[in-house]
Amino acid sequence: MHLAAKLAASAPAPVRLLNAGGGFGIPYFPNEKSLDLAPIGRHLADLVEQSRRLLPEAELVIELGRYLVGEAGIYVCRVVDRKESRGQTFLVTDGGLHHHLAASGNFGQVLRKNYPVLIGNKVRGARRETVSVVAVL
């Protein structure tokens, strides 16, 4: 907040919008815990007070998209081919990285995330294997 106030002092006009962050995380994998909102709520209350005092004309916003809807759905695509290459199995899908950029390591992410994947019409089967899921480009 203090950095925003310091930058605002050099701005050509009053700050009208202050974005407090890119949202809250959600659990992606089994055994991950949901976010504890109590300490975040306390911190945000302090942030609101500071914002009103230091940048009285600014509207404070937070982007909550993933937190609000991230656990409400699933990503579905079809497996259109299966390839074996150099001892590795690839499932080729009609989905793509443009649909799920976080899985590809795009947008500056250092590590690619290996999200849980299952074949919808074979969920009840006992067979399991490790594969790489790729997309038709």
C-alpha cells in the first residue's frame, strides 16, 4: 500500500483504481488445503483502512475469478490419438495450451503443473498408467 501511495504522488492524476492482487489460490491436488480466509480478511481490512487514508479517491478491487469458480467445473477434451515414442506414451487431445496455459508453464510460471487427469468414460477402471497429454496444434 505504501508503494502505491508513493507512486501516486508522482502520478499526473489521482489514483482511481487500486488492484490489490491477482486473486486467491485454490487446491489443485489431493491433500492440498483450502485457503484460510481469516488472516487474509484481517489483512484486507487493514488494507482498506490504509487505502481510504492514503488514496481516498481510489476504488480498491481484488480479482477473485479462480477462487470463486475454479472448483466448480472440469476441463473436458477428447483424446484423438495415442502415440508411443522413445518409450513414452502421449495422448493427443483436441484441447490445447490456449485453453489451459497454467499447465504449460506459460505466463512466466517456472514449473509446469502436472494436474490430475482421467479418462471420463473409463473412470471406474482399475488400470493406471503415466502418460503425457499433448494437444493438436
